[in-house]
Amino acid sequence: MKRSKINEVLKNGKINDRILVKAWVRAFRSNRFIQLNDGSCIQNLQAVIDFEKWEEASLKKITTASSISIEGVLVESQGAGQALELLVEKWELLGEAPVDEVQKTILQPKKHSLEFLREQAHLRFRTSTFSAVFRIRHGLAFAIHQFFNEKGFFYLHTPIITGSDAEGAGEMFHVTNFDLEAVPKNKEGKVCFEDDFFGKSVNLTVSGQLEAELGAFGLGQVYTFGPTFRAENSNTSRHLAEFWMIEPEVAFNDLNDNMDLAEEMLQYLCQYILDNYKEDLKFLHERDAQEQLSKPTNERNELGLIERLEFVTKNEFKRITYTEAIDVLMNSNHYKKKKFKYNVEWGTDLQSEHERYLVEKEYKKPVIITNYPVSFKAFYMRKDDNCTADRQTVAAMDILFPGIGEMVGGSQREERLDILKQKLKDFNIHEEELWWYLETRKFGTVPHAGFGLGFERMVMFVTGMTNIRDVIPFPRTPKNAEF
Ligand code: 4AD
Ligand code: MG
């Protein structure tokens, strides 16, 4: 007999259907009710076993976390909360789970702290919270491809090993096959990279953008969706050393087109999850509501998780320039009462307290901040045409989300070869390193723009999880690369 998945049984099963399910036992109550979950959905299927029909010793092996195969007939459920239950006719234990061992793990059915759950990342998939998070993570990845496919973009695979530091922040993991105990060095004590595997110094990519730009200069509109690595030593709830990024790049787009595309994409993704992951979302919504209760009243979210997603789909994002943002901050009561820890004036970078103020207090919606001072941003951003000598800005855009901070970073790119070359000089980047990038500006250069969406930050927003380590299956952070 062919195995049915529990989501299909709950959706299409009819009374008297004979079915076979294979699943893990979430709980076994009163020697009679077995809660089964096979990962296909958040709900369990309840199986009912007549304990008089089987030996007590064999029934004792049906424990929480064990795996089981059950054949039986669907009947109307006596209990509340489900329409159908499975009357057991044949069963076979597939894998035992010793009770005393289970008690030491997160598989024991009780509330565990997220820290404890994180230590057992290999078992997290068995919990309701994490299985819901990772189903939604899948849904978002799928929706991203669907969104770009519908718009006629091409998915471009950019390299993971590269010689460039696209963001110029120097936060790279080096890649080598040298024996680290005996790295060849020249007379001056410098590493002989010409003897290394690639004959040059290479690293794990911090962004696929520069290569995506080459793709856009022929294919018109492309996007990347791949792993990204940053050796940033910041142990925060929003940073990973290995994360996934989506980077569209579009020829002929300017900064406004870029904002429109990003806003449309973020709204599409929220709507997709609202439409297709209702049960998982409902569970996470309730989880989030419980968590809000444990916070001080002034830190609680006014909106529930589902309302937060609906809010994004129904409201336009606020768009302001960096210069306007500074004005708003300096005119705020918060500033006048000296409640900001960090200084606010034109020319200082916005700290997360300032971003949070703008998003959560001033506008209460996603905010796109544009046209930042040139020195805060990467070399490739387009110099603004109308800026004054003492206030030089670039066509950058950061999208800030409530509870998350920076969700998207992007810009219109510098397409003018002479200005780009000058920028490289100003940023101390050797032209030879990026000769191939500069070439694009020589042969039919065009205005173009793109952005990067941090995938895990999006999963955080959509699931209501507040630590980025809880939305990626196997987090990599400073001093942590277990599993
Ligand atoms: O703002 P970033 O550094 O922009 C770029 O890398 C550009 N090349 C993108 C582009 O224009 N094509 O990173 C983009 C986004 C951030 O807004 C943030 O959401 C996420 O990537 N991000 C991280 N997410 C998790 N952990 C980290 N360490 C992250 N660093 C950036
Ligand atoms: Mg950024």
C-alpha cells in the first residue's frame, strides 16, 4: 500500500478510507491516542489504538519521538479539534526512542528555551515551531523564484569563490589549499599566492553583485540567490557569518525603478506566505502573541504577526532621503530630550537606534532611506548629479523594517567610466583587480540598478522569530560551526 502524507489525509481524507501513514510519535496518551507528525504540515494526525488487541510490552515501545508505520481506517473523530482520526489495524515500530534519552533532549514535549533548542539544531526540525519556520523558509525561497520568473528575470549563478571584495569592507574568509603549517613565503615574508590553487588570493564571496552586473549587461535583468559569507565579528541577533542573499540587477533601471521593484517583491513575498502557509502562520502568530506578553508593555508589538504581514502588503513604504531623515531625527522630541545615545548630524551614519525610531515611532511602517553620504557606502554606487561639494551623496537605498532594521541594501550603479575610476582611486581599490568590471562601462554602458535582500532577515520578519540563528537550519556565527 502506498504511503499517504498527513497533510493530504487531513485535506482530502474521507471516512472509511483505508490508509498507510509513516510518522514520528509526538505523544501517546492513555495508551490509546497517538499523535502523529510526518513533517508535511503543522497538524498532527491522531491515531486510536485498541490496547486490548496488542501486548502491553509492545505498546510500551510507542514513545514520544519514536517512529511508526500505521495502517488503518479513517473514522469520524470523537475529540474536538480534528474531523478525522485513524483507527489502527496494523502497526510496526520503525525506530525506538528510549524514554530516558528523550528526556535529555528537546524532543521531550514541553516548553524549551530557544538557547536550548539551538544547541540541538540537529533535532529542531521535529518541533512545531521550527518545522513551521523551515516550511515557511522554503515557501519564501520558492516565491522568490516565482516572482522573478513571472517578471522575466534570469536566475544567474554567481561564483562562491572569488578574488573580489564587492563591498570593500574586508570581511572575507580566505580560500586556500596551502598547508597552513607551511605557507610558502617570499624573501619579503609575503605569502606566495601564485603557488596557491588558483594562483592568486581568493575568498568566499561577500556578494554576487559585481558578477550579476555583467549578466545584466547582456541578459537585461538577472537575479542571484546564493550563500554569502562575511567574517564580521558581530555577535548580534541579526548577523550570520554565512547567510543567503537575493540580488536582482536590472539594466536601464534607475533608483526609483529599483525602489519600486524591491517594494513590489517584499509585498509579493508577504502575500505569498499569507495565502499559502495559513496553518504554519497561525501557529507562529500565536507563538508571537505569547512572546509579546513576556515583554515590557512599551516594547510590545502593537500588531500581531499576521497583521504585520498584511500591513506590509497593504501600505506603501515611506521613502525619504538621508538628509530628510537627519532633519526628522533632529526635530524629534526624542532628540530634544537627549534620548539618543549616538550623535545625530549630517555626515554621521545612522545607528540602529535612529533607524528604529524612524521605522517604529515616526512612520510605523517600512522606510526606504536614499541618497546617503558617499563615504558610508560601497564604491559602486552612483554619485548623485545634484549634490553640493560639502554634501556629496550617492544613489543608495536601504529598506528598514520594524523589528529587523536593514532588510535590503541597494543602489543605482555608477555607469560612467571616468567617475567610477576616480571612485576606485578614492576607495584605494586597484583597477587591475576589477578590470573586468570596468570593461562593462566601456562597451555600451547603461544606467542600471539592483539591491540585495538578506534572506534570513526576511524569514525573521515573516515568522516573527527574533534571532537570526532560529531561521537558518545550521547557523554559522563567530565561534560556532557545529553540525
Ligand atoms: O547591504 P549589503 O551589504 O549589500 C550588498 O551586499 C550589495 N552588494 C547588495 C546589492 O546591491 N546587490 O547586504 C544586503 C543585505 C542587507 O540589507 C541585509 O539584509 C543582509 O544582506 N545582510 C546580512 N544578513 C545576515 N547576516 C549578515 N552578516 C548580513 N549582512 C548583510
Ligand atoms: Mg547594507
